[in-house]
Amino acid sequence: GENVEQHPSTLSVQEGDSAVIKCTYSDSASNYFPWYKQELGKRPQLIIDIRSNVGEKKDQRIAVTLNKTAKHFSLHITETQPEDSAVYFCAASRTGGGNKLTFGTGTQLKVEL
Amino acid sequence: DSGVTQTPKHLITATGQRVTLRCSPRSGDLSVYWYQQSLDQGLQFLIQYYNGEERAKGNILERFSAQQFPDLHSELNLSSLELGDSALYFCASSETSGLDTQYFGPGTRLTVL
């Protein structure tokens, strides 16, 4: 089955700096890659997703890049703010057989003032 | 608020017992998913139902079962509970059975003593 690895497990940045979180996946048939943000004690919330027919997607301060050849995708957050502090999860899924999301192990992002 | 509701919020029970977790999807969503989140296992997909039918299955234990009813709400039944079943159980929903955005509910925290 699919395996998703995520790095780093913790990331501390200064407010205004950029943050990058990286994930690799094992199943070359995976074609949907969402990113979720989970604040302490809260539910995961989708922040951005990308499908395998595009290499990059941007939404204001958040961007995701996908390298299908390397089976690698990354989340980029620019101009970080304290409210960006949370755990971020990458995930992967593939067409056929429903929409089973395989999640990475999460990255605890801390934005310091 | 994602529009997905889950009850109860918290559940404390003893080993060997059986519990039922309930989920109501967003209005119009036909797919319901169940995930388990624990400190050591991360976010793990359990099962997906689409319009009453099982659509995808993860590493769900035989002691666990789920169903989706004609009104589209879903229940996750956990039996012969063990200490290791203590976790946060999330329900999510999406419009179709395919690679749509999954919206997560607030979760049910299960503690097995």
C-alpha cells in the first residue's frame, strides 16, 4: 500500500520567515495530494491540495509543489504569522477504490515572535 | 465549522466494552470516512462509505465495524475494547466517492480504562 513520509517533524521559524515541509510517497499511481492543518484539539482542515496534472498551485501565502518523477511534494508558507502555528499533515490518494487518504506523520510548526 | 457533526465529544469506557460513535455528514455529501488519530499511529484511514455502500477499507480491526444509513449518517462500532483503542476518532465527508475534498468533523475522544 501507499506510504507517505513527512519531514521535518518539528519546525520553528521567526515570524515573517518562510516555512517548507516536504513529503515523499511510494505509490506512483497516487494522483491527489491534500495538505491539512490541525490546531491543538481541533479537527484537520484542508488548506490546499494539488492533483498530479499540475506541478504547482498557489493560494495567497501558501503554495504546494509536486514532482511526480521523484514522488515528492512540498508545502511552502511565506510571511509566516503566529496563527500559522499548528500541525501540518500531507496526504496522498489515488483514483479508483474510493478516496482513501494516507497521511504523513505530521509537522509541528511553531512561528515565534 | 465544517458542517460535519459527531457525537459524543468524549467517551470514557472500560476494557472489553462496546461503544458506538455517530457521524452526520455535510448536507449533500454522500461519502463518509472514518479515521483514527493516536499519538503512536498518527492519522489512519479506517473505512469509507458512499451512499450506503462500503467503498474503501483501510487497516480496520475486525473488532470494529461501520455502516451508513439511508439518511447518510454513519456509525462506527468498536467492540471488545482494549487500552490501545484509546484515540481520537474523526469522521469526514465529501460530495462523491472520488478524489474530493474531505471535510472533517470535530472528532470523538475515546478513552479506554
